[in-house]
Amino acid sequence: MKRLAILGSTGSIGQSALSLVDLFPDQFQVVTLAAKSNADLLSQQALKYRPKLVALYAEASRPEIAARLPGIRVASGQTGITEAAVHPDVDAVIAAISGAAGLIPTFNAILGGKDIALANKETLVTAGRLVMSTVSRLKVKLLPVDSEHSALHQCLRGACRDEVTRLVLTASGGPFFRHTREQLDQVTVEQALNHPTWRMGRKITIDSATLMNKGLEVIEAHHLFAVGPDKITVVIHPQSTVHSMVEFVDGTVLAQMNVPDMRSAILYALTYPERWQSPLPRLDFSKLGPLEFHPPDLQLFPCLRMAYQALESGRSYPAALNAANEVAVDWFLKGRLSFNTIPRVIDRVLIDHQPIEVDDLEAVLEADREARRSAQAVVEKLACG
Ligand SMILES: NC(=O)c1ccc[n+]([C@@H]2O[C@H](COP(=O)([O-])OP(=O)(O)OC[C@H]3O[C@@H](n4cnc5c(N)ncnc54)[C@H](OP(=O)(O)O)[C@@H]3O)[C@@H](O)[C@H]2O)c1
């Protein structure tokens, strides 16, 4: 029996994780659940799975949810979320909070020696070096949940690292693949949220449309697999069937494929090094049709290029890139910024950024705060202009 903390249980990944608990009730037990403010869904989940602790970031909703959950401890605020991550009865943490807000609880779970199934890519984008050195020092088992990194992990199993020449991350291209600049100028929030192959949270769906998601994944892959940016390439693969590939010295390419269903990657992260027999959907090759691969357009989708540059610049640049992106995407989702302005905000913030070394958590958080302040000033100016 694996005892789970699900951080971000009300989100897309969190709900997929709970669906796996339904499929494997004798193998998984929910010990803690955590979310930001969705008290209704969180209490429904708590009534169904009877965790020992429920944590809600929004302090004001604590009394309301506590009244609905007699017999279950309810915690709140940042300390409540961290309590859910480090609960003594938890074996494995599914880190599925969205954005940089996932960093503190995930890092604390690592310090607490928990196994980590990492969906929150921002943890590695903002603090990759610190996180991976801590994982290695404490011998923590950290497995990626992002389907691309899960694919890379699977292709690298048993591989001799000296024989790897390239990691190839696939990207669906999002809803605006093959759009022109003029078309991109006109896109609405609704269109940007209409992802062709994946159903995900709002923030990652916009990142997918700008290709920032792929940029964040390049940074994540760099830290997870200790591979330089020059050896990580991105290809657009609209069918989202090949989840990523590894190329070896002799030109051989190993690809990992399955239906686009995040439960596969979550299950792999929770069961590695085993593979469990599962009822998840299978590929039907007779219906698959052609698989296409195209180079990304870095002129039209500059967020991907900026992510490579931030990774190469190092220090606090990736944290600043991520923070600026979170602010710009938030404004876009509120209808206060156009789609094509998102990369302009990030570019401005990165130009102005005063880099610092990010060797500890406080330095990462300071870089994040500073870039948010800077992005806020930029968006306010652009929104007025
Ligand atoms: N969805 C996917 O298919 C997918 C694939 C690969 C990687 N990921 C990564 O997984 C993470 C989650 O993505 P998602 O699509 O599941 O996002 P989502 O649907 O927006 O869900 C986000 C979850 O995080 C919670 N949350 C947000 N801020 C929080 C805070 N400060 N404290 C506690 N909980 C907080 C939300 O609670 P409320 O509901 O109360 O707001 C919700 O439960 C992201 O880092 C994303 O990049 C997602």
C-alpha cells in the first residue's frame, strides 16, 4: 500500500491522480489532500477518500470546510500546505500545484525524504540546481509526471549516458500551430484555452499555446537528466502520440508512445521501477493515422527561444522567466493583455533582470518576487498603452 499526499488535488493532474486511486484502491491510500481555494471540490474529495489531513491555501475558507469535514483535520495557509506535504504517514507526494507556488511544499517534501511524483515543473525551472542536489544528497526518489519527461525517463532506462546524443521533446504545437502573426494578434482567451489534444489547467494550457510550456520543459529536462541545452531539441508533433525521444551515438532513436492520458505518466512515477498491469486506454494502431513532426517556429513563438536563453544565462534567469510568464498569463486570462503581448512582457523583464545566485530557497523566492514586481510594472504600462 502506497500512502499518498496529493498537492493540487482539485486540479487536472490531482483529479487524474485520484482516478488512479479509484482504479487501484488496494494499492493506494490518500493520506492528505491540498488545494488553493476550491473548498467545494476539496471537501467532496475528502468525504470520498477520508484523508487524515486536508489543507486549503485560502485561510478564510478554513472554518467553512472544517464544518463540512468532522473527524478530518483541516489546515490552511502556506504552513497547512506544507503540513500536507510532510505528513509522517505519507510515503509519496504527488506535486501537482500549478506555478511557482508548488516550490515550497515540494522542496519541504524532498527535505522530509518523501518520494516525489513531480508534475509541478516550476519547481525545477525556478530552483533546479538546488532541488536536484538536495534530491541526490538525501537520496530521494523523484520521478517526473510531465508526459515528455516520463517518456525520456522510460527511453533512458538502462541506457549508458555516454551513448546519448540528444533528448527530443515533442510539443503538440497547441491550438495555434500554423497560425500567422496577424491571426495570433486576434486570438481570444477562449481560443487559447481550446487545446487540441490535452485537457489541462488554464495556466499550462496558455503556456502550451505560446510554447512557453515547452521552454519550461527544456529547463526541466536539463535538470532532471543533467543534459546541456545544446543537446535538447523540440519538435512539433500535433498528434501527441510520441511523448518524447532519445537519440543515441549510432543514430538510433527510442520513442515512447501511448494515448495522451496523464494517468499513464502518474502511474509510472508512482510505481517505478515496476510497471503495473493497468486498464488505461491502449493505442489502436489501425486508427492512428500519420504521425507528423515539424520544427518549431521561434519567430512566431519566441517564448521557447527565451526559455533556452534563460537556461543558458543561468543563475536567477529561469526563475525570472517563470515569474514574468505567470504574471503575463494571468493578465491574459483576465482579458487585460493580448496573446502576442505575453512574450513582450517576459522579454522586458529578462532584459531588466539583475541576476543573483540561487543557491538556497530564499534566493530563489527573492528572484521570483523581484521578477513579479518588474512584470507587474510592465503589464500595467502595456495595458495602459
Ligand atoms: N494538466 C496536465 O496535463 C499537466 C501535464 C504536465 C504537467 N503539468 C503540471 O502540473 C501542475 C498542475 O497542473 P494542472 O493542469 O493540474 O493545474 P490546475 O488544473 O490549474 O490545478 C492546479 C492545482 O493547484 C492548486 N493550487 C494552486 N495554487 C495553490 C497554492 N498556492 N496552494 C495550494 N494549492 C494550489 C489548485 O487549487 P484550486 O483548485 O483550489 O485553485 C489546483 O488544485 C503544473 O505545474 C503543470 O505545469 C500538468
